[in-house]
Amino acid sequence: MHVLVPLDDSEPARDALEHAFEIYPDADVTALHVVNPSMSMYRGDTSFNFERFIELEEETAETLFEMAEELADEHDTSLTTETMIGAPARAIVEFADENDVDQIVLGSHGRSGVSRVLLGSVAEQVVRRATVPVTVVR
């Protein structure tokens, strides 16, 4: 069984990874970090440097993957890590489709009401678009 866990620097993402290790102890788990270039426009940097942004995001991914590998060690299981660039929901679904993923486990940020409508929910989009079962951990 191949389980995909999208990973960002949030507590819900860490909880989702923990859940995947506990519920699917014998699965091949892949932690996927998606670098979203559109987030750069929210940083307010008028002299934005795309290459530097990607560099910083890759450093963030390394830190996330170190945490994920420590968690995998605690559960005595192995972990594969991957990074993609793109819109998070689309990248997650694309990765799952192209890599024979059997299950997606992802964290919910718990937004509700107006903020969820305005910002959109990656979890909701993945649930709607994925061709495999999706578990949303809260």
C-alpha cells in the first residue's frame, strides 16, 4: 500500500503524518511538500526573486522532511520525501495519480465560514478531485 501525506509546516500536517504511520504501519509512506509560487505575491516584496523564493522553500522542505523522518523512526517505518512546485491541491492529486498512491492522508487547517470560502481549502479540493480515498485529519 502506498500512502501520500502532503506536508507543510502546520500542526495538522504533522498530525496527519502521525495518523498515517499509526493506521498504515506497513505502508510505503511518501511525504510531499508542495512549493506554491503564487504565495510569493503575498510576501509584499516588490523586488521578488523567484529563484531565491524556491531556494528558501527548499530549505523549509528539508526542515520538514527532517521532522518527518524523525517521526518515521519513532514508528520504526520508512519514509520517502518528494517536493513539487505548483498549486497545492492540483499537485497533490497529480502526484497521487502518477505514483500509484492508494490513500491520501492530509491535515485540515480547520478554517470555516468566510475564511474558508475566500481562501479555499486544499483539503476540500483534494477530496473533490482525488481518484483515491482521502482521510482528512483534524
